Amino acid sequence: MFEVNSIVQIIDPDHPWFPCLLVVEEDKGWGVLAYVLVPGSNTENDVGEMCLLFKNEQIAKVGEALVVHQPSEDAE
């Protein structure tokens, strides 16, 4: 239902992250694994991802990401 790199918005007003925007990393059929970037404090390139699972009914597609985050190899 949702494609990888789609930008989705949380539309469930009861979700604690409502109305955040996220990038879809994986479509699971019943929902998605999506992430939001979280800036770090150590360096200007210190960026992490917060990944969350959402049911299809909790989100709506609002666009496509033009640039996506590629985690560094040493972050894994």
C-alpha cells in the first residue's frame, strides 16, 4: 500500500507523535516501518533514525522523499 521512501503523516490524533511526518522504510502490508531523523549533539553529521511501526489506518501518504538518510557503515 505504501512505497519505500514515501513521506507519510500520522493522522491518528491519539498517537503520541501526531501529526509528525516520517519516511517509509518498509511496507509490511498491514502497516509500515517508518523513520524520522533525529539530530545528534556531537557533530554536525551526527544524525540518527527513530524507527516506528504504524498501522495503515494511522497514516496517510503526503509525498515522496527526494533525499533519504543513508546510515553510515560504522553506525551498525
